[in-house]
Amino acid sequence: MTQDIFVLIEHLRGTIADISYIMLAAAREVAKGTGGNVTAVLLGKDAQGLARTLSADRVLYADHPALAEFTSEAYQLTLAKLIEERSPRAFLFGHTTIGADVAGGLSAKLNLPLVSSCVKFTSDTKFVSQICGGKIMAEGDLPSPTALVTMVPGGYKVEQGQAVQAPAIETFTPPALDSLRVTLKKYIEPEAGDVDIAKEQFLVSVGRGIQIKDNIEMAKELAAALGAQVSASRPVVDQGWLPTSRLVGKSGKRVKPKVYLALGISGAPEHVEGMGESDVIIAVNTDPNAPIFNVAKYGTTIDLLELVPALTEKAKQAA
Ligand SMILES: Cc1cc2nc3c(=O)[nH]c(=O)nc-3n(C[C@H](O)[C@H](O)[C@H](O)COP(=O)(O)OP(=O)(O)OC[C@H]3O[C@@H](n4cnc5c(N)ncnc54)[C@H](O)[C@@H]3O)c2cc1C
């Protein structure tokens, strides 16, 4: 077993997902405790160029046509072989659709322990994880011999995992990938909605705390007064109060506005996955222990039904 910390780099259509940089920053922290190196693991086809922004001691790169686009089977086969050959001390994955899929499969296949929804590490190889949708923080020792970990945003900044200098690349050979049961036939762009919230700089986002459909109007008025757009958490969209094009999170859009005003949103990992990298997050939530406050820069426990009309008034006066 080595003391190295491996990180699976997630990328889509030539862009590295922010969670990859966050994990590299986390890996640096835990590597201080183990005394090992930080190794970025990049899978793709002609994708070496993506390695240059990764803050890692080295990049292990596998190049294969079957790895050009993500499929769980090809990733699992490749990473299982890599883990068996190199025995890292820990392997970090995003707590994302891709990461949770691959890490869960590898845990079962290789009989390795899996730590889920990790936010942070301490330098003595302890992890801090969110459980029950972020309502409880659990601390534990990183299990041996090789711990698989899925990570949520919140504990580290993207910039901490970005390189000033391109890291060294070492290639490795994937296993035979010619009889996969699942292959990607076509990439279908999601249908553009009325507004592309992923491109907006100011979002007023509503959650279940808005309570009834009629109150959505209140949020729309505030957004109009602030020059913002309205987005939402899943319960609001599931109830048909706003269209799916406005959904933020794991099953919706990943947004990164300058300001994200979260009204009555608890901050479940599936929601934070889509907005955790906003420049400034402001949370309005009557529950002082709501996990949204873990990622918010500013927050208040004032009832949103009182705050929103008052704020709209102020914004109109200031305009
Ligand atoms: C596979 C999967 C995918 C998912 N994908 C997504 C996704 O893409 N996006 C997403 O958002 N969720 C997603 N979810 C659901 C997610 O787990 C949460 O259930 C959801 O985010 C909770 O939404 P919420 O914060 O609006 O509601 P709740 O968790 O019910 O929180 C409501 C909050 O409002 C506060 N509140 C209540 N009244 C007031 C008031 N008057 N003033 C101020 N605050 C108030 C409460 O304190 C509470 O914290 C997914 C779940 C799964 C399993």
C-alpha cells in the first residue's frame, strides 16, 4: 500500500468539473497526514491537455476510445485495475452522479470501505462527513487499507486545487475495454428553457420554505427589483410551481452566479452540488442549524415571508 491520495478528475466536453479542483485541495490536506503524494487520475481520449490546470504532484492518464465519454462500466474496470496495481491510501470521487456511481461500484467490486458525502479532512487523516442531508456532521478515521471517499463542495475552494505550473503526466494502460455492455451513442443537449440560469449572475432561489405556490410571485417581484432571475430547489419544481429549467442541483442546472440568494432552502447535498461554487451565497432560513449556512457567506434566520416584501421595497426605492 502507498500513502498516496488519488483523485478522479471529472470532465465533460473539455471542461473539468469544479468538484475535481475541490478534491485536489482536500487531497493536499490529507496527504500532509499520510506523507504521500497527490495524484490526479484522468481518463479520456486525447484529453491530456486537461491536466495542465490540476494542482497535483503527478497525473496518471489513461487514453482509450472507450474512455472518450463517461460510462460507468469503462471507468470502473479501468479504476479497479489501477487500485489493484497501485493501492492508494485513499481515492477521492465527487459526490456527483458520476462519482457516486463509480465509487459505489468499486466499493462492492473490490470490497473496499466507502466514506460518503465528505466535506473536509483534518491533517491527521480524520474525515468530516455530512449525513442525513447535511443535518448531522460525522467525524471518523479514514478507513484502511484503501478508503474510497465521495466529496461534497463546501470545505475547500476551487482555486486551491488549480495549478500554477502544469504537473508531470504518467500514462497507464487500461484493461481490455472492447466488450462493454454500455456505450454512449449520442450526447443530447438539454432543452434550453426560458432563461438559462447557468449563465445568470444573480439568482433569487426559492425552496420549500416558500410554503405555497402563491408566494412564488413574491420571489419573482424581488428578483425583478434586484435585476435577478428566479431559480428553485427540487420540491418547488416537483410541485410544478416553477419549470424544470429553473431547477438547481444534481438533477438540474449547475449554477455559479456572483450572488445566490437562497430563500427557504435547507442546503441538501444534492442542491449544494449545483450552487456551492457561487461567488457569494446568502441564506435566509428560520432554522439556524440548516446546512445551507455551512456554504453561505451571509445568512439570516428571519422568516422569508417577512423579509422578502421588505427587501423588495428597499430595492425598488434604491433603483
Ligand atoms: C437523486 C436525487 C437528486 C436530487 N436532486 C436535487 C436537485 O437537483 N436539486 C435540489 O434542490 N434537490 C434535489 N434533491 C432533493 C434534495 O435531497 C432535497 O430534498 C431538496 O433539495 C430539499 O429542498 P428544500 O431545501 O427546498 O426543502 P427542505 O429540505 O424541506 O428545506 C426547506 C427549508 O426552508 C426553511 N424554512 C421553512 N419556512 C421558512 C420561512 N418561512 N422562512 C425561511 N426559511 C424557512 C426550513 O428551515 C428548511 O431548512 C435530490 C434528491 C435525490 C435523492
